[in-house]
Amino acid sequence: MSTTKLSSKGQVVLPKAVREACGWQAGLELIVEVTADGVTLRPRKPFALSSHDQVFGRLRHAGPPVSLEEMDAAVARRFAARRGER
């Protein structure tokens, strides 16, 4: 069993043996959960990698195709509306 201290900034250094046993490297994001027994740390799992073919066409457009110019104009109108412009 290893021990560590809580710093004045609320930081905890995980002992090297624990990091090695878990395979954790610097920069790993951890999820911190409060449990009845204390605190549980577990690595945050990133989204699975996907290919263009897996995600292309997921958002359907109902209606006739629109040009890039029409899309740009719609985005510009939306931003203007958010700023209170016409």
C-alpha cells in the first residue's frame, strides 16, 4: 500500500508504482467520483475513432439541396440575429 499527501492546492501525486500498475501516463484525464468509501479515479475514455464513411450523412436535410453561398448566408443571418442585428 502506498500513501500520498493532499497539497494546499488540492493536488495529489499518485505514486509511481500506482501509475505504472495502471499504465497511466502524464496528461491522462481522470474521472473523479465520490463513493461511500472515499474517492474513485478512473481514466476518461475518449470517443472511439470513426471514419468519414461512418459519420457522413448522419444529419439529414429535408428539402432541396442548397449551395455553399446559401449556407454561408444562413449562417451569417443566424449570427446577426444573435447580435440583435437584422
